[in-house]
Amino acid sequence: MNENVHNSFLVPPVGHPAARSNRDNSKQAARPASIENSLLAAIPRKEYRRLLAGLEPVTLIFGQVLYEPGETIRHVYFPNKSLVSLLTLADGHLALEVGLIGREGMVGVPLVLGHTVSSVRALVQGTGMAMRMAATQFQKEFRLSAPLQRELYRYIHTLMSQISQTAACNRFHVVEMRLARWLLMTHDRVKSDHFRMTHEFLAHMLGVRRVGVTKAAHALQKQKLIRYSRGDITILDRDGLVAAACECYEVVKDMHDGAPAEAAVPARALAIAT
């Protein structure tokens, strides 16, 4: 066979669909893999590539405890599609959620502030992938990377604001509004209309008895905002759920989205918080 003819089968002419396909595949291969954790995604690629050497992918399982109060923090976690609740304990066993961490942040922020011991329980409430790094390696990388420092300080400010607003919400708002707020915060992080959550787990998250969760979930379901059956939750009407939630949701969401604090906090919510 003529060599030129042979090569014509291997290399399609310019403009041929196969040639365009080859170019598209080459471009896709050259693109870096997407970074699902937005905190890591905000770091310059050069810094991220260095961090990547110390990061390992792990699957976080629903109900898994990452830290207990008083325990040494051995790893930090950057959730991708997983979800982690920060719980404060009372009387050694009663738990109340004070913070929620998903793809926007990192679990293990005390290390950023120079503390190696957790003051809360970090409990996985949504199964999914995360990137994990040993605490000692993280502390080393944090000292070396100004961009990582900047993003983490910004995130910690947002997390502290979330914790403060959640405390006010738990004190002043009825369970139905709090449940709507919590479902919206979860929805923002898992990026899915469907997730699994039992009555018992929700009761821990909201600091109420199971009967209170049952009544609140029934009220939201009656309004056709959600469908709830045996721990399976489906959000049917997000806009309606926003209307049913307390203003704390918009406050926390605006803080997370980067809106100025003065503009983000409605007057009524400010009055509640103060």
C-alpha cells in the first residue's frame, strides 16, 4: 500500500469530523480536572498542585464521626459532595448543630487558629467524597501558602457568622422555619433535590424531639414544598421553601456568597441576633 494512502487513514484531513473530534479530545485531555471543593478551587493552580501531593481522596459515610470534643485533630477534610455537621454537646450526650460544612469549606479549622484539639463533634450527615490531609502536613502547607491562608481566613469568618446566626435561629425561631432553613442550606451544598435524612438525625440537628421534626416535616409536606418518606427527602418547591424559612437562611447564604455584611443582614434578622 502507498505510504501516503496509508497515512491518510491515520490522520484525517483538516475539517473532517474525525479530525475535529481528535482536536476536541486533545483539548479535554489537556484541561486540568475540575476541583469540586470551592475553597481549594480558589487557590492558584501552582499552589494547588503543591497541596495535591499531600491530599488523598476519601469517602465520608453518613453517621461517621470525624472528631469528638477534646480529641486531637489528626486530619483536615475538604468536602466535595459530602456534608459535615458541627455539633455542640450538652450533658455529655445531647447534641445541637451549630455549623454545616460542604464543598464551600474545610473541616478542621481550629488548626488554622493554632489549636490542635476539637471543641465540637464533627459528624458526617451526607455521604460523599472529600479530600483529606494529615494535620501535620496541613500545618506545614498553611505556613508556606499565603493564598491558602487568605482563603481560609475568609472562610473562617463566614463559618463564624454562620455559627452565630444559627445560635440565634435555634433560640428564636419555630421548628418549621428552622427545618426549612436547614433543608435549604443542605440543598445548596449537595446540589441535589433529593437526599436522605432520618427523623432522629434531624432532631439532633435542630435540637428538638422527634415529634417536633415530624410535625414540621408534615407541615412543609402539606404545603407541597417537600416530599418526606422514611428518611428520603425531596425538595419539590425551592422558592416556596425559601418563603417558609426564617430570614436566617438569606443572611447565612449572603455571607457565604460574599455579600457585604451590612447589605446581607436584614433589619429584622439583625434585631433577632442582637
